[in-house]
Amino acid sequence: MNTAGLEQLAREAANFVDLQWTLVIRALQTVAPLAQGRLLDVGCGEKPYLNIFLPHVTQYVGVEHEASFKETQSSTRGLGPDVLYDGKRLPFADGEFDTVLSVQTLEHTPEPQALIREMARVLHPRGRLLLTAPFSFRLHEEPHDYFRYSPHGLRALCAEAGLVVERCNPLGHFWSLLGHKLNSYLALRVGRAGGLAQRLNKLGHEGKQRARPRYWALPFVAVGMTTVSVAAKVLDRVAPDESESLGYLIVARHRG
Ligand SMILES: C[S@@+](CC[C@H](N)C(=O)[O-])C[C@H]1O[C@@H](n2cnc3c(N)ncnc32)[C@H](O)[C@@H]1O
């Protein structure tokens, strides 16, 4: 197998043990058929979800907060935004997009209500907002890491912006949350594998990970993380506890 093949294999293994990634991807795949027309991805980063939505939309536009994007970007291997702005007013007309997508971005603005209001403004009256936000996640992209969200908080933010939440799905339950925290500790603290993950195009917006990997520990870390991931996925099914989740996906539309 050549280097590119090995890298692809390593990326797939890393994605498998990354419970948050698995859950976000699965949640987005479930709602992707609701997307249509022109789609705006707010806080698109490197557009990692482009291929999930492209079959359903006519255009995929990514917008980013210029300062925050440039400050936190640690990978340039993705696609990147089409439009940069100052984080205040989205540079688009009212109702210009049939779908507004925003994935794990709402925690990074100090003014989440203003950002939801902007998303509602650029959303067509019959369009849909598809948004995920974390309920529990370690600090990241510091200092631009401001909030975590419950389903009730997301509903309240939407209501103030004239939107109603049609659907709210948890991103995993208690065991996935616990498993993700354990795996983050194993990967980042025990194995110091943050830099390696960034070479695989993961942790793309967490600032440059500079710690030297503990290569001797990585085989143990890999076995530990795989065991934790499998156990978490099984336990979330057989002993679900919905009082905890990594985050939530909401689907919202304009009221009335
Ligand atoms: C955790 S990253 C998520 C990137 C991408 N959505 C993903 O899932 O890979 C959060 C992104 O939100 C962006 N961001 C922060 N505040 C923003 C704002 N007011 N408007 C748009 N993007 C913003 C940051 O620059 C960063 O790229």
C-alpha cells in the first residue's frame, strides 16, 4: 500500500474512534434529504460536509468569520470558505438561501442570538435551518469558545428569531458522551496525538497542536480508543440514557 493509501486508512480508523465525528456525520446524513436549492453553510471551516449535501442542493456556499477562521485554522487541505465576513451581518440578501446549515459553530460566537437572527434573515420563508451545537465538549478553539446548548436553549434562540424547531435529535446519549471524553483524554493527553490527528486533517480548527506524540503509547491508545468506541455505541443502544448527549441537531423553519 502506498503512502496515500496508508493515510486514508489511518483517517478512516481515526474517524471510526471519533464518536463525535461519527454522530455528527450520521445526523447530517439523516437530514440531508431535507436540504434543497441554494445552501449556505455558516461557519463552514473546510467544508467537510459538502459531499453529504451536494446531491440534494443546486449550490453550496460556505461563509466564515474572517478573523476567527484565520486565527484557528490549522489545516489548509480542505476546501475553505467562499465568502469571509466580519461576524456581524451575513453579506447576503434577505431570504436568499433555501437551506442554511451550521455545524458546531454556534458555541464560537459571543452573540449566538444575533447569529441565529442572521441565519433566519437570509433563510427563504419556506426554507429550513439545519444546525448542530454541542451540549458537552471540552474547551476548543480558545479563546473563541463561549457556550454549550440544551434543546430548550436552542428552541428559545430559534423562537426569538421567528423560527420553530421541527426536529431535535441528540448526538448520542450518555455512553457516547462518556466514551468521547475518555477517548479525547487517551488521544490528546496520553498519546499526545493531536499533531498526528491534524496531519490527517482532523482537529482542523483547534489551533496548531505542538506536543510531541508519545509514539510508544500509541498502540495502547489505539486499542483503548477502539474498545471505548465500540462499547459506547453498543451501550447507547442497549442502555440509553437521554439525559446526556454530546450535542443536538435541530431542524427549524420560519413560524407561520
Ligand atoms: C468548530 S469550527 C466548525 C467548522 C465546520 N463547521 C466543521 O464542522 O468542521 C467553528 C467555526 O465557526 C467559525 N465561526 C465563529 N464565529 C462565527 C460567526 N459569527 N459566523 C460564522 N462563522 C463563525 C470559526 O471560524 C470556525 O471555523
